[in-house]
Amino acid sequence: MDIKQIRQRIMCEAYDLADRGDHEGYNAVKVMCSEVLELINAVVAAEREACAKLCDEKVDAEYKTGKVDHHEMAWTQACAIAIRARGEK
């Protein structure tokens, strides 16, 4: 499930409330939808950064041990950059 599907599901409930004349319920769910989406986006961003940091830590660990595989390190650094870039789309 992606964020768009979550938003659609929440707003479907809001529209059902509006159709039944529950305008307070509609407004409450609509506000909650925005809050939930902000929380989801924050969690996704934090998880993305945690994944990128794992790549960074692997590179740092290789430098500390002196066992440097330049090809693997370049690939690992590229992965960290790509992970972070996904958040900028």
C-alpha cells in the first residue's frame, strides 16, 4: 500500500460522513487525514535516512579497518546517495 492509497481510504470515510450530513465528522476526518499523512511522511523520511546511514557506516567501518575495496565502497556510497535522492522526488 502506498501513501496515495492511504489518503484515498481516509478521504472515502470523510466523504461517507459528508454524504450522511455529518459535516463536523467530515471536517475532523479531513484534518486527521492531513495529520496522518504528515506523520507517515516523517516516518518514511526517517527510515530512508536510517538506511542511507547504514551505507555510510559500512564505508566508515572499511576505512577504520584498512580493508578498503574501492569498487564496493563506491557502490555503497552510490546507494546512500540514491536512497537519499528518493526523498527529493
